[in-house]
Amino acid sequence: MGENEDYQSNRTESKLDKIELLTINQLNSHPELKTFYVASYQRGYRWGIEEIEYLLKDIYDVGSNKKYCIQPLTVTKKEDKKWELIDGQQRTTTIFLIQTVLKNCFSLQNEFLYGLEYDTRASTKAFLNDIRDRDILKDFLGDNNEAEWEKFAELKPENDNIDNYHLCRAYQIIYRWFKGKSSREHKIFYDKLKYQTYVIWHPISIETEKENQTVEDFFINMNAGKIKLTSGELIKALFIIDIDKSDDPWDVKDFRKKKLANEWDAIENELHNNTFWYFINNTIQQEYPTRIGKLFDIHCNKPKGKSELYSYYKYSTRDETLDWEKIKQIFQRLKEWYEDVESYHYIGFVINTGFKSLEDIIKETEGKKKSEIRNIFLKTIRDIFSIEKTGEKGKYKVYALDKLRYDVSYFECKNVLLLYNIKLIEKTFPNQRFPFDLYQNPETQWSIEHIHPQNPKQITSKEEALEWLGDYEARYKDEDNESENIDKIGSLKEDLQELQGSKLSKELLEDIKVFSDAVNDVLGLHQIGNQALLDKKTNSKVGNKSFLKKREIILNESNNTNGTYIPLATINNFLKKTTKLNEDNSIKVSYWATQDAEDYTNNIKKLLFDFLPSNN
């Protein structure tokens, strides 16, 4: 059997009234298709050099045993052998122009070539036919698109409009791309285009979609997101078609289709458990209308920015395409990791911090034993926490606790606090999972809150300023040799009391800021011992309030039934659960003291001992 014999069969028995995977050759020669119709409600052809050359390169680079899919063509039957393009006119027009260039300029004849009928302008239909059948652009293929178009328009003024200009420009771009290649390369491309390049044929019966809905209504609703044509569902349809084309008896086919549908629905339902979903996928990554699409991407090692449907056909070999068993194996592997709490936490941490994708993790753990996989997870996190940077005094470990500062290493601080909360849950509530779905909730978003208030920029009133200074005063009264700062706080409080009304003057607010800048570093207010994770909504509520008022708000929110999630470590901070008792078995409850911060830092160090580097 020849190399392309499998691809070259026309398979004209394929019906166009259902979802199908069709080659470009089949589009050209199908007995039920002669013309694509583009209605006036669609914009004209507008692809430029970037989109055109990207498509050309993709087709040329596809391997000899692979399929290349240019994504779905959504169509509806208009009349005999004429189909209206609802979605896909830019791709369909570009493929038409590519084939026309190969025929006209490089003698690669195509006995059949579908037609295009643009309803946007009367001249466009004739212009496209004349390009294909009469080669009217052969004398206008120089390097300057604008100049060549002006020459053409002067000779053919009836064709001078913006839509025809863009079609001519695309034709010139395609011609120049092929011009620098050999005749052998032209033939290789030609075969790949006809026999290895596929479209998902997606026919829509408008009457059955919605009563009294026109094709234009459908087009508008689809582009507005009201009708979602998900890639996952199209792949599902192709699985069904694959079963229908098998040699099995009808009852076996029926059983296989029902089994596939039940398994598909079961997997999709489990992936819609957000606890499961956000342990393998974070909000930075691509959203999936049909979440099973994530499994197709994993199977195909999809590049970023491509749809899962595109990747499934471009990056799968012919033998692997439509392999449902491999999709199920991937899901089962994820399920096993999800049910093992330790694996769930390690994977969830790495993915939710953005250090690795699930695809990378699966690739690295392929064929490994459970014990080996655990060591891979541990090493991955240790490697993250071993990152070095070069400072004024040489290299240092970014994640060393004494180097972590809110103002210069916010990202690293947040990662340490996330892992600390995860390990704290493991220690306090064995077998309970950290809620990555709440951590990634775009409506809440998590940020770092200073336990002891430190930012005077947020202060707007006399009352807030007095409260803010109160925490500093309480803290300094317990420190030795701090009379100078206590006197400064007293002076600021006196100035505040003399204010007429509640609004702060610019001068007084600047004095408070100068004081803050002078003492915050000494008190370590930007260090990890004064930081806690908190959702942004609660963070904005606590603002620069005193420690006691912050505690009241946070504890109320943690007991609220509105779904607000307060991390366990943050609750512990404001209950001072990591603080050691004083000699008289007491704890200073009204403010966050230096001792509290030190004890809290030591607790982080203890729980993350297996991961953190030694302090510099």
C-alpha cells in the first residue's frame, strides 16, 4: 500500500448531514458539495500574513503519519450542493486560495475544487472564480502588494473594493511563500494539504436548533457565546462515527456507543467536581467548556494557546487517533492521585503556583512506581525552593526564610504561605484536603495580609490613625530602650487629638508615614513572621485596623455561612496558636508582638523543614 493510499481514498460515501472528519480532498470532490456560500451578515475576508503563513507552515510541517486539523466548519444546507458557512469562512477561503495558487502558478492541477460564493459584494463571487479559472492575477504578483493592486484596479476598476483587495493580498502572500521552494517541496505540500489536512464537518439544522431562528440569528448567538460549539463534544461525535464505521454487528455497535456515552458522562461529571478540577488546573490555564478536553490536551501534549480539538488531530499519530482507552487511563491516573491526599497536595501545590503543568508531571512520572512518584513530587518542590538569585553580596537562596520580604519577594512569600497552610491541614486534620478550588476562585482571589498593620497610606480618618498607632504603642511598651519611639507615638497622638473633625491633614499623614518607614524594618513587619494568607474581600475589610479588630472580623468571617474560606494558618495567627506561653503562662492577646512573629516563623520552619533551604 502506498504512503498516502490510506489518505487518498475519497470515501465519498460519507454523508454531509452529520458530524464527520473530512479531508480537503473530500471537500473538493464530494458529490453533495459544490459551493460554500458566505452570507452578507458576515464580514469579508481579512486574514493577513501572520495567519496565512502560520497555516502554511503548520500544513507543511505535519508528519507523514499524522493528521492536521484546521478546526470545525459549521455549516447549514442552503440548497442542492450549496452549504452556507456559519463559522470557518476565513479558513475555507484561505484553503481555496492556496489550492488556486498551486494550480495556477506551480502546475499542481486539482480536477475538483470547491467554489466560494460571497454575498457581501456582487463582484467578489466573480473575482474568486476568475482567480481560479482565468488566472487573472498572474501579472500582478510582485513584491509590493499595494503597487500591484493599484495596477490591477486601474485595469479592472469593477473589482476595486476592500474585500477583493484582501483576497488579492492573500493570494500574493501565498504565492511568495511557495516561490522560494522547489517543485518537490510543492508536491509534498500539495499531498499533505489534500490528504492529511482535515476539517471537522459540523452541519447544523437551524430549524431543529430553535423555532423561528434564522441562520443569521444562529451566527450572532454563536459569536456572542450564547451557543457553544465545544470541541470536546465534536470529538465525542467522531468517536461515535468511528464505532458506526466498524465491522461490528449493529447490536455490538449499539452497546459500544452506550458504553462510551456512559463513560464519557461519568468522567465529565467527576471533572466538574471543583475540588478535583482545581487540583489539576489553575485559573491561569485554559478554561474548558467541556472539561474532558483537558484529557485530550494531556494525551496530545498540546502547545499553549491551541484548542484541544486542534491539538488532538495535529499532535496525535494516525494510529493513536480516537483511542478512548488512553483517555480513560489518563483519567484513572488522575483519580488515583486525587484519592491519595499527599499526592493531591503536592500536585495541587506545584500546579497552583504555576511552576509545572499537569502535562509535565504526567510525563515525568510515566512508568514510575508509587514510591518513586512521591520522591519526584518532593524533589520538584525542593527544587522550587532552592532557586538562587544574585544580590549585592553574592548569591542567596530566594526562599530562605530570613530573605522573604513582602515588598521584594511577594510571589515567594505567597508560595511559602500556601505550602505552610497545606502542611498545617495535613498535620491538624489528617486526610482532609486543602481547597484549591477556593484558593483559585477568581471572585475572591487570595493575597497577603500583614498581621500587625503597617501601611499608613490606607488610613483615611483620625480614628483609624489612633487605632493604627495603638498597636505600635502597645508593642513598644514591651520593648526595652524604646522610649524614643513611644515619645514619637505620643506626639503623633497629640497632634491627632488637636484635629478639628475626622479628616487627616496631608502634613500629619506624611508624619505618620515617615514614622512608619523608620520603624517597620526594625520591627520586621515585611518579613514572613508578619504575613498571612487572606482572600481579598476579607483583606479589604480588615484594612489597617488594629490586631484585635482584625481578629474579630476574621473570626466572624470564618464562622460565616456565606462560603468565605479563611485559611487555617490565618485563623491560628489571630488566635496565637503558635505563640509559646510566657513565664507566667500568659500570652499578650491585644497585639502582635515580636515574640509572636518569631514563634510563628519557627513553626513555618518546622512544618516546611523538608522543603526550605537553610537560612543565609
